Amino acid sequence: MTNTTLKKISEVLGISISTVSRALKNHPDISTKTKQKVVELAQTLDYEPNANAVNLRTSNSKLFGVIVPSVSSYFYDSFIAALEEECRNNDYRLMILQSGDDPDIELNNVKLCRQNRVTGLFACLTPQTKDVHHFLKLNELNIPVVFFDKVPDIASCNKVCVADTDAASIAARAIRNKNKKNVLAIFGSKELSITKKRLEAFSKILNKNEVNFDLQFALNNDQAQKITEEALQKKNPPDTIFCMSDEILIGAMKAIQEANLSIPSEIGIIAISNGFFPKLYYPEITYVETSAYKLGKLAFTGMMACVAGTHFTQELTVQSLLIEGGSL
Amino acid sequence: MTNTTLKKISEVLGISISTVSRALKNHPDISTKTKQKVVELAQTLDYEPNANAVNLRTSNSKLFGVIVPSVSSYFYDSFIAALEEECRNNDYRLMILQSGDDPDIELNNVKLCRQNRVTGLFACLTPQTKDVHHFLKLNELNIPVVFFDKVPDIASCNKVCVADTDAASIAARAIRNKNKKNVLAIFGSKELSITKKRLEAFSKILNKNEVNFDLQFALNNDQAQKITEEALQKKNPPDTIFCMSDEILIGAMKAIQEANLSIPSEIGIIAISNGFFPKLYYPEITYVETSAYKLGKLAFTGMMACVAGTHFTQELTVQSLLIEGGSL
DNA sequence: AAGAACTCCGCAATCGTTTGCGGAATTGTT
DNA sequence: AACAATTCCGCAAACGATTGCGGAGTTCTT
């Protein structure tokens, strides 16, 4: 069987295509009887409008694109969930694209967005992305781009971020308040601006309070695990571990389990997290929430402002807050 | 600035639209010089073909849809990752849709797929889906549907599954081989056919070997945790815990950590899993792998067979295998 | 009763591509 | 030199919808 079209309906009913189209859209020009007939037939023939034809004609795709490194992450998936909710409520579709942290794929994804004439694009850069001109090209075409999480350094673009410095400060203060004296602080890649920001805020507070800390960097959970293992074997082991991200938390926790230390009596631990992984352990890990879900909501609000014409061209941030588990 | 079209290019160059179109597709009818001119201008004008127009004209969307309960899962995300890889290699796009386990949203997702004239659809049913006729409607329209993971009971459709019974059998045998005597077996929702299949195979083997086991059902990780907590407090606590899924594993592990039992000396644990969560713990959990990634690859192969005309209309399965951690 | 005002519908252009067909200009064949 | 074969390109029709405009028929006004 082939797809039902307006033409087919019009032929069966012996009326024009335009009338069918208007009838289905409940246009006032069409009589009630005609509308009934049309709607009924469309029903039985299982008519579904061809989205390609509609988009082509109206040049309004009602489609947003979103580029994330990977959907397999308990951060970006929350972000996407938030976007999807909003899209559903506002009658938009969402095209989800994964860059795999590969700039070439990222470039191709942007191309796909252009080819599909997205109304707007949410983008999280790969760590390797130096050149963002293909994104800025979209702005020339009046396609708003809202960057999130990993955003470009340039000022003239829309970005939404989690409050990185705040999150680190909150964690640092929590550590100080517990009178911890010897902290193992594990951060992510030195290259990332997010790392720099968090590190700066974190060390500022600990230094001011004369809390001693061992600064380490890990690119993945295995490295974090190794670092933690080694630290725990020192003669002067840390009394607290700070983890800049979920990935690092996972590695550190594995090492703690291996050393069979009990939390929080033998060692304390605190992380910056979206909230899923801290709840996996007993006791649940105390963490500073940087909510990807809220970030998604914020990004969408910003996007809608852009679409409505109110460009914001600025950095919006979602606040961080301390979620007390039992690990510190 | 507005989007570049074939028309614009043709006007600048003073040639016809058809020539531009053919030149960009490297058609033999077009002279080398013309091709050069066209390609060059298209480059500088940053031409991107309008996907809607192309799809409309060719009625070949080169687009697959995939409906999952949620991308936030270390099962479906692997599945999607596999699909995406294959799509990229075969020059297809993937439309990712989430049902949130809501049959209404599922229905709407199917509608979206139809409106966008997908070439084929990969679908995982919600547990509540009784009526699959909207899926079968797609087949009438010559749109192949490949069900995966949660598949309908009816025979006349294409399905790919993990080897449920095998996985459970392998786990049961592993338990027997370790001479375990008292097993706490936690399964998922009784309603799910996947639960029934796994349970049947599992109990068959343990019964045959006269291994005693306490059968429990948990709908989420919290319930699994409670169940485990209670079991551990009995005067005759289990020496082994079997977890039918990652979600259950998470709950059980939390309870074990709470009870401060060491693995595997004080208690053994084994799960059926896609492989991510077992590696989160120390020692790593022994599990039977039901690979979503392999499932995705298999589903894609099946889909391509359908698209090529070779309907398979049968159930394909990916094999399970035991991955030894240190938890049993 | 005759013009005004409505009701209701169809014509045809348009969105941006693709592609079968035909034809002018060039080249090759005897 | 006459004819055939190539080479290269344009015309125009589709794909399936939306929408401004105009017009036939009906009802309302005075």
C-alpha cells in the first residue's frame, strides 16, 4: 500500500486539494459538512502529512538539533531529557546527534543540521574543537546556536553553563567545615577550561583556610583509580578525596572499595556530579549538584528567546547546591 | 543571509538549475569546466542541499527511526551507539525517539516516523503496549520494522533479542559450579516476558542440581535493595545473590555495602548485564553479558536485509557469555 | 428587486530538488 | 561533403503540501 496524500483524499471526495488541506486544518472557509467528510476519510485512510513537503513549503522545520559527545552519559542524557520534555510541550522535534568527541563528526553533524534546516541548534563542543566558524555560519543564516557545557571562549555567542566556580567553592567549603586536613583532589584534563575554573576556585578556598591538598589530574576513571590507590598506600594517606566529576568518582570509589576502607569514618569523599552515581553507593556520596536537567531547561528557554527574536548573547548559569549524603 | 539554493548558483553562473544539480553530483553529461565552476561556487557560497526537498523528490529519506524507552540507560545507549556507527557507514541518518515507557508517547513516536517517511524503524515496546497494530501498519506501507529487546508476542514480525534463556542458564551453571547452596535470586517485573523466560531457565537448572534459592521480584533498585537488606538479616542468609538486571544489581550492591560484607568471601554475587555497572565495583562483578551493542549490530543487519527486500520475519538472537569478575 | 455582504470552494504559484527527454553544437566516420 | 555519433546542456514535470486571490452561489440589506 502506498501513502495517503491530500490528492488521494481529494480525488475520492471529488473536491480540490486546497479544500482538503484547509478542512484538515479546520479553516473557517470550509463548511462543517465538508470538514466532517474530509476528516473522516483521512482517518480511515490513515493520512499522515508528509513532513518533508510541509517543511519545504513552510520553511519552518519545527526541529531543533542537539549535539552531545555521547548520549551514554549520566550528564548529557539528563540534558537531552529536559530538552525533549520542552520540545514535546512546544511542538518541536529534536534531532539528537553524537560527536563522539571527534571534531570531524562534529562538523558533519553541523552540516546535517543545516541540510535539515533546523530552527536552532544546541551544541556542546568537543575538547579538540578549535575552530567554531561552522557554528557561527549558522548564525548568519539566522539559525540560533546555544552552546552548553563545553562552550567556546569567544564572547559573541549564546552559552548556558553550570556554575563551575561556585560548585568547586561549595565543595571546598564543605571540606573545610568538616575540618579535614589532608585532601586528595582529583581533577579532569588540564586542558579543559572547566577544569581550570574549578581548580582555581577550589584551591583558593582551601589555601585560604590552610587545608593541605594533593593535586592530581586524571583523564578517565582508570587513572583516577590508580591515583587513589597510590595515595592510599602512602604513609600519610588523605582523609578526604575530592572528585571533580562522576568519572573520577567512579575510579576513586573502586580504589576505596579495594582498600576496604569504610566511609566516612576512615575516609571522606565528595564529588561534583549530576547526581546519579553518588546514589549508587552506601553511604550515598555527598556531592555538589550541577544539574544537567536544569541546564537543559535553561538552554531551551534561551533558545526560545532567540527564536522569538530576543537574542541574549550572554552566559546564563544554573546554580549549584550541596546534596548531603553520608560520605563526608 | 539566506540559504544558498541551486537556483541561486545557476543564476550567478548563467546556467540552468539542472546543470548545476548534475554538476554537483558529478554526472557524466556535464563538462569538466562547468563542473569545476559549479563546485567552486557552491563551495564559496556554502551550499547545502535542502534535505526536505531531496527527500520529497526522491522519496528516499535515508532515515531510520529508533524508539527506546530512554537513552539514559547503559543498555539502550549501547544499542543506539551500534546503530549510529552502522548508519554513519551506510550513509543513513538516525532519528532517536524516547517513549518514556508511555504507550501514548510511543504511538506519537510512530506517527512522527511516518510523517518523516522513515525508511525503517527499530522499536522496543513499552511494557504496557498491548496493541501493536500501528507498528504493523508500517509494514503495509513497506516500511520494515525491526523489534528489539522488548518484542511483541506475535510471530509475523522481525525481532532481534538477547539470548534470555541462555543467559539465565549460564548464570545458574556458574552458581552451581561454585557449589553455592543458598541463593537469593532477584528478578524484575513478573509481567515482562523477559522475566518469565529467564526465570524458567534459571530455576530449571538450580532445581535439577538441588540448589536452594529464594525467589524475589523487584520493580526497581530501591526494592532490590530492600529485599537484599532483609535477606541478609535472616538467620540463614544467602551465600550468593543473582541479579537479573543492572538495576537490580545496583540495589543489591548498595545493601551489601551497607552490611559491610566483603565479596566474594562473605557473599557472592552474579548478574545479567550489558557490562558497564559490573565494572564499577571492586572486585568487579561476575556477569553474563547480554550485549546491547551486538544487538544493535544484529538489528541493523536485519534491517538492511529487509530494505534490500529479503524479509527475514524471524527471531535473531545474540549469544550470551560469562564474563568472570571476582565476585563469585 | 438589486446591489452588498457572506459562504464556500478551486486555481495556480511556490518551496528546492531530481531526472527523462529532446535538441543544439561539436566531433567522427566514410 | 553528407551523415552518424558524441558531448553537453536546458525544458518541464514531478514530489506533497500551503496559501493568496478570485469567483460562483447564497443570504442580507434597504
